[in-house]
Amino acid sequence: MKIPDGADEYWQKIAAHTATSDDTGIRAPWPVQVQVAALVGHNAIDASVASFNGTGPSMWTVTLVTASARLIRLRMQFDAEQYDLEQDRLLSEPLDGSVDESWVRRLSDVERIDIRSSRMRPRTRDALDVAGVHLIFREGDVVDLGVDQVAMTMYDDRRRSDGIVDLVRHHTGL
């Protein structure tokens, strides 16, 4: 697969969308970024959420929505604790990760959205926090978007999780 013209800008966007937050997030190791790029291809990314669990084997989960109404999911595990881009750069060879999930689906195939928890956003009267957001596809597959705003504190940035939920609703009409 050929990287689009402007490779530096392309990789900056991939890095931003695989980090756990926009400003101070943990940055995904290079193998996660490469796998996401393989799934994204030439599509523009409109929204994303990424999560990282570094206790025990490190687990990265990245969910993206593209401008072409595609849902992309990657779950990748590394046999090292706290394995992120900084750890990746310290090694002469990046660790090979094992891919648990790696796919692209059309959002037009979503039949239903389940939201299993919600509350008023702290210190606001005009926003809700949601958690347990699941997409149910026509063939019966269930995908957890990985959005848990209910567990966030009032200081956490909700822009990315708001963005992905809003775009999923827009592209599915639900």
C-alpha cells in the first residue's frame, strides 16, 4: 500500500488519532500506528478514541470513524508492561504485537445503538455523559465503541468521545 502524498502529515494524523487524548495522551507504539494506517488507507479520519492498559501485557484499543462512514477497530497486545511510543523508541527493534481485532466495517450496516449508562455531565446542564456504547450490526455482531464518559472526571477531555458518538449517530441515522 502506498502512503498518500504528504507522508509526514499522514503519520502525524495517525499518531494523533492513536494517542489516548489530544493534549497529554500516551502515544501508541509504532506497530499500532502502522496497523491503523493499513486499515485506514487513504480515508480521512473524522473521529477516534484510543485506550491503553499497561498493567501486565500492554493492550491498545483504537476505534476510528472515517469521512467515508467506515468504522475501524484495532486491538493489539504487547508482552511488556507500559509499552507505548516512548518504550518503543528505547528498543533497537520494536516489539511485535499480537493483533486481537483488526477490521473495517460500513456504518450503514449498524442496525442498533445501545447505550447502557448515562448521566448529566458534571457542572453542566446541557450535556450528557454516556458509557457502554455498543453498536449492533445486521448480522448480529456487537461492537463496544470503548466510550466511558461516566468514569471520567470533570477534568477529562470528552471532545474525542463526543465526536465519535456524534459521527456514529450521524452516519447510521440512529
